[in-house]
Amino acid sequence: MFAALALAIPFAFRGTLQFVVPGTGYTATLASHVPVMLSAVVGPLVSAIVGVASTLGFLMTLGPVVAARASTHILWGVAAALAIKKGMSFPKALFLVALPLHAIPEGLVVIPFGFTYQIALFNMAGAAVHHVVDSIISIAVLRAARPLLGRFRQSPKLT
């Protein structure tokens, strides 16, 4: 389900909940990180699969530069999942582990495409802001789903 959402969001939100800065390789699609973030609660393998789906969705809709940026979702998603597996709370995993592993590589990955270091920094800053917004959405969704999760298994720590 998370992989399907990660693949669908770039198509469904294209042109509506998507912000594009021409000439910078930077785009932000609201909630595009949410499936990867929520999949971290399930585990590293699921998070990697969802990150790949996200990468494919952006490759098909916005091309190779944005897909290269989206491929970082695999890295930070798996890292957050491992942190959660070791007992870190979901919010801490998103902000302390995933955020730097998201923003820094998203900025650096545009350099081989011919973008300047200033544009790379712009992409880092944009990725960080977008990550924070989607983290807040993900935390709210997980808190709302917590009563349902408790019925199936131990629900993840949210504090």
C-alpha cells in the first residue's frame, strides 16, 4: 500500500500540490515523503521498497534529476526504520536520523547534473523544509492510526 501511494503521489499531485522552481532541479510535492516515512515503522526492507517506488514515480513524472533526488528516500527511509527498530521514537527518527540523511544528499545529487553548489544548497534547504512539513503530516497520521495499530501489534513509540 505504501509503495502504491509513493508511486501514485507524483502523478496525482502533479500540477496541484507540487511546487517547481525552474532551473534549479528543485520540486516539492506535498505529502510525497509520507509513504516512506510511515513505511519506516514497518521495517527497513519495506522502507527501501517504498523508496524505490517513490524514485520510479518521480522518474516517470519529472525526469532524472528529480528521480535522483527521490532516490535518497531509500537511504533515509532505511536509516529511520533501523533507528525505530532499535527503539528510537518515530518523531526522533524522522528529525534526528532521516532529516540530515535526506537534505544533504538531495542537495549533493544535483551537482553531477551540472547545477552549482549554490543550487545544491538551495536544494538542501528546500528538502529540509519539505521534510519537516511531511514529518508533521506523518506524525499526525500515525497518531490517528495508533488505536488501530494497537489492535494488531505493539504500536510504535511516538514520544
